[in-house]
Amino acid sequence: MHAEVLVVGAGPAGLAAARAASKNAKVTLLDDNAKMGGQIWRNRPDLKLPANVQWLPSSGIAGVLDEKTLLLEGKALSFDQVILCTGARELHLPFPGWTLPGVLGAGGLQAMIKNGLDVAGKTIVVAGSGPLLLAVAALARQKGAKVLKILEQAPTWQLLPFLRALSAGKILQAAQMGPQTLLGYNPDAYLLQASGEGQLQQVICQIQGKTVQLECDLLAVGFGLVPNLELAVQLGCRLDQGFIQVDDTCKTSQKGIYAAGEITGIGGLDRALLQGEISGLAATNQTIKNLVPRLRASQRFVRTLKNSFTLRPEVLKLAQPDTIVCRCEDVRLSQAQQHDNWRSAKLHTRLGMGACQGRTCAPICQILLGLDSPQTRPPIFATPLKNLLLEEEP
Ligand SMILES: Cc1cc2nc3c(=O)[nH]c(=O)nc-3n(C[C@H](O)[C@H](O)[C@H](O)COP(=O)(O)OP(=O)(O)OC[C@H]3O[C@@H](n4cnc5c(N)ncnc54)[C@H](O)[C@@H]3O)c2cc1C
């Protein structure tokens, strides 16, 4: 298979890239999900593509075969230009009780509700850091859940630059979440522990200096986002402060490879759409001139987001020696602490050797223990062996 312009990831950035590029080229857009939309537009029914965009659903890129060819589940897929829009995943941080049934990732709960999970009548606490917490709480409430509290670890003074940077549209969006959601929002508040008999029953948290116990059915926790860099790194793209380095045209350090959206910096929907459009236009030799000033402004928002939701030292110290840090392989903090690099910890404890291949525990060990990041290697996702073998061409 060959693509003139290949777009990997059909979230907002990928969709915008495909639309823009399709004005001047034949485009192939793929995603490992069955439907387009990425994280924020998951299951949105009204997403449409121009006729000259070929859409490949449920198509995960498992690895890189050479600089112009990717491994697409048993098939080689070559390209002239590629636009990487692989997005981000949630950052999880361990605390006592985080592996109890009933404790979920905030984005995980959001995805489950969007896929039909019934939360009507459930009592939910939402905790962690970042704007995603409000979106999850608003959705859960809209579906009939009782959201007791939203615990944002950042203190109010730290959040002020973020509030000042919000566009009129975002302020309106927040207002539409309703007074109940907004009143439940507590800055300067963080979890201490979750507990229950085989199932979450209560959480203990610190709210503006006071220790509070809350009875609940579900706890949704997220501490920010981690970019999905694996494919870009395997293609040799250079990093800048933990994200894919791009110029004003969204070009990476590698010829013919562009990147857009959350893998270039956590900056929200508007920036993902803008970068998607720029990358699609630039990859197909169309002008982007009038979009560059908006792109630079969006980079200021990336910095504001990062500073406003910087994690406080207390949440980095919640895990106790017996708290599990790698939940695929049941590795505890005290075991990981005995190693000063990822390789040694992995070889001695099986850290990162489970189904998630370190996607969850590697960021945890970098942040809590200062371990280096694991070398990325194929497969990018856990995948059946048959997908790693190339099918014979007919
Ligand atoms: C769990 C979660 C929930 C979020 N919810 C909200 C929200 O409610 N409101 C909000 O404003 N923002 C939300 N965000 C942030 C939002 O995703 C961004 O602001 C923006 O929309 C990101 O767009 P994107 O196109 O860069 O990435 P995404 O929307 O993440 O899209 C990336 C797509 O690439 C696919 N992909 C990744 N790797 C591969 C591969 N190797 N092969 C094939 N496909 C691949 C992914 O499955 C995904 O569909 C959320 C983020 C996360 C992680």
C-alpha cells in the first residue's frame, strides 16, 4: 500500500490535516480506533471527510520498517509525506488505593461514558489536575451522576494566568457546565488515599489545608497528559522538552515528516485544529502565511497551561513504599526505588514488561524517581504476532 500524504491519527489535528491536505493531494487517514474523533470527539456522529480522503479505521501503526514505510498490522504502508497526529494519553500517578476497582482514569471514565457506561445515580469524586477534570465532571453530571467534588491540586494563584488566557468561547463553554459543576470545583485540593473492602468506598483528601473524607462509588483521577511520541521517535524525529520539535510549518527534524496536535505540546483543541490545518497545507505546498501569527499565540497558551497546572510536591509523594507503581507486573515503589535507571529496574523487577509496555509506569517512574525514559521499540502497541509479519503481496 502507498499513500501520497499519510495522516496518522484521526483526532482533531489529524482530521484538520487531512481536510487541508486533500485540497491539493490524495490523502490516506488512519486511526487505531474504529471511529474518527480522537479523544475529545469520541463517538461524535457528524464527522465527515472530503471524497478524496481514504479512511482506514481500526488501523494501528505497529512500527517503522524504513524511513518511508510503516508497519500497519501485517502490511507495509509507504508514503511520500506523513503527518503524525498521534495525540496524548493520561498521566496517572500512584497513591494508596489507586488500584482498587472503582478508581479510574478521568479520561478513561469519560471514554467509558461516551461508549455507553451508565453512571446515573453514582456518586463520583473527580481529582488530579488540568482542564479535563471539569469536562469529565460535567459529562458525568449530565448523565445523571452526583459529582461530589472536583479536586484540582493547583492553588488558586497558580490558576489565574490560565483563567486570564481563556478565550470568550472557552469561558462560555465553562459557563454552560452549570453552577453545580463549577461550585464543586476546589483548587488547592488533592487526594491522599482511596480505600474500601475490595471496591472503592471512600477517599481521603486535603482541601485547602483540611483533611476531608468523602464516600463515593467512583473516583476519576488524571494528573495531565503524556504525548504519544513512540512512532515519531522511531521515525527519528527530534524532541524538544519532551515533545516533537516542529517549526512554524509543523515540519519535524525529519524530511517529509510533519507533526500536529498534542504530540508537539499540550495546548488543547483549538491549537490541535490550527496545527492540523497548517501541517496539511504545508505538506502539500499550499500557503500558510496568515495562520502563523495564530500559531505563535497558541504556543503562549501551551506555556500558560503547563505553568498553571504544574504538579505540587505533595502529589509526587503520595505513593508509599508498598504502593504499586507498575500495575501490569505488580511492582511496588520500594522495588523500583532500588534502581537508578529504567533498564536495571526493568531487568530486575519486570517493571514495564506487561501489556502496556511501560506506557503507564514509565512516566510515573520518570516523575517520581527520576528514571530515564525507556527506549522506544516496535511494536508501538501490544499486538498479535501475526501483525508483525508482512503478508505476501498477491
Ligand atoms: C483521555 C483524554 C480525554 C480528553 N478529553 C478532552 C475533553 O473532554 N475536552 C477537551 O477540550 N480536551 C480533551 N482532551 C484533550 C484533547 O484530546 C486535545 O485537546 C486535542 O483535542 C487533541 O487532539 P489530537 O488530534 O492532537 O489528539 P487525539 O484526539 O488524542 O487523537 C490522536 C489519535 O491518534 C490515534 N493514534 C495514536 N497512535 C496511533 C498509532 N500508532 N496508530 C494509529 N492511530 C494512533 C489515537 O488513538 C487517537 O485517536 C482529552 C485528552 C485525553 C488524553
